[in-house]
Amino acid sequence: MENNKIIITISREFGSGGRELGKRLSDTFGIPCYDKEIIALIAKEDGFDENYVAHMSEKKIQSAYPLTIGHQFITAMNHEAEQAIKIAIRQRKIIERFAAQGSCIIVGRSADVILEKYSPFNIFVYANREVKLQRCKAYAPVGENLTTAELEQKMREIDKNRAAYRSFLTDTKWGEKETYHLCINTSTIEIKRIAPYIAAYVNEWFKQKQA
């Protein structure tokens, strides 16, 4: 039954641990969590390389659209822009497909906006600079040896792109507390310790919603 679905979306600052929280909530509720799996599915279904899809999905969305004045296009989209838009559309359709199939957790990708009709429970995860840097270094891809300055730049750029992508979907701002049901600061406590309490909160919210 549609009303009995548990759909959770997790928006997060880069390095704050949103992905880990999603996986832990997935284990608790026994429902699938989708994050990089979305990238892998686009690559598989559309014949792209996964690294290319990941790169294009993190680009600032404004760069994928022609500038306009009123209704007049003043620049034409190049191939990269067309691909970025294509991937964004495929990403949205896949997220909608997962939600239509049943209960799930979606990490990132402005899923709270895309799945608004399902009335999901929306979480925003954030942390201070030091903790995010530590987590990014701990989980850095093999061979990535960014300096602290380079890593900070990467963090800022990715978060800026996430905010920009959301701005094309809705007037609400990325990270604005009023947009979410629960905002979590992961700076001072391990996610594995707070995950059970977050799950209890979410579970109670859905009980009240379905009452």
C-alpha cells in the first residue's frame, strides 16, 4: 500500500557521513539504500563509464543549461552540456522508479524534492570542517592524494554544485533547516552510535503519519 512505504531521503554536506547513515538505516529498516548504485545503473543502462557519470553528475548544473534573457537563448548547449542534462534526467527517472517499487533510502541528488509526492522523511547531515576533512581522507579513493587545501576546495565545489542543482528543482535552499524533518550534526559523535536513535525517531514519524 502506497501510504505504508518508508521512503527516507538524506541530503548531506560532502564528508559529513550521509552515506554511512543511509547504510545503517538501511540495515535497521531492512530496506534498500541507493547512492552510488544510481550512478552504476545509469552507466549500465546507458552504456556510460561509471567514472564519467559520476563526474557529470557532480558538475554545476548551471553549466549544463544555455543562458537566457527572457525566452531568448544566447548560447547553445555543447555536447558536454547535453550529456549532463541527459544524465540528470536519467537520474531522476531512476530515483522515481525506486520509490515506485517500494520502501527505500535515497542519498543525495535532491531526492527529497524529486519524491515530494511520496511525503518522504527528509534528513540533512552536516559536520564541522575538521571532521569532514578527516572522513574524506579516511575514505579517499585509492591513489587520491589531495593536499588539505585541495580537499577543502573539492568539498566546497561539490557542496556548491549540490546547492545549484537543487535550485533548478525548487525555490527551497539546500541545507536550509526548514526544508528537512531532521538535521544532524555528526561532528562530535560516531554515526554508528546515533543511528539507532535516528531510526527510532524516523519510525515514530512514519507511525504518526500512517495513523
